[in-house]
Amino acid sequence: MGDWATTVRKALGVAASLPLSTRIRPDLKRALLRVCARKGLKVTAVVEQALHEKLEDIEDSLDLEEGIRDAEEMIPYRKARLTLKHDGIL
């Protein structure tokens, strides 16, 4: 089927990768290169997967924060029921 990055690109309908330039600590780059060499992985695929996973984590965190905000705006069931009865809805 191909590597993980290819699978993701196909799933997202993305035909090709775009260049991304960023600065990272030298020790992090050495560790990345060492791990990729030992495992026979492509650096681009590892970075792409790591970035994808981190973005998913951030989106999950944002969804959770939004859910908490929504829950804080909710009113207790008893109060809602009393309000609906008072307004003649129930």
C-alpha cells in the first residue's frame, strides 16, 4: 500500500507534499536522523506523521475545551423541567 504519509495523502486527496522549512534543535535533528537510519524510515514521513498526530492532539484538546465550555452553559435538568412547566411547554 505504501508508507503512512502516502496513505494519508491519498485519504485527504492531496497529490503531493509541499516543502516546509523550520528550525529545530541540533540534538533533536540528530536523534531524528539516527532513528530514521536505524529503522530505515524516511525523515519526511516521520516528521509528517508526528506533525499530523500532534495536530490531532491539539484539535482533540480544543474540542474538549469547547465541550467543557458548553457543559458549563448547560442548566440542571430539574431547573430546565421547572422552567418548561412554568412556560406551559410541559
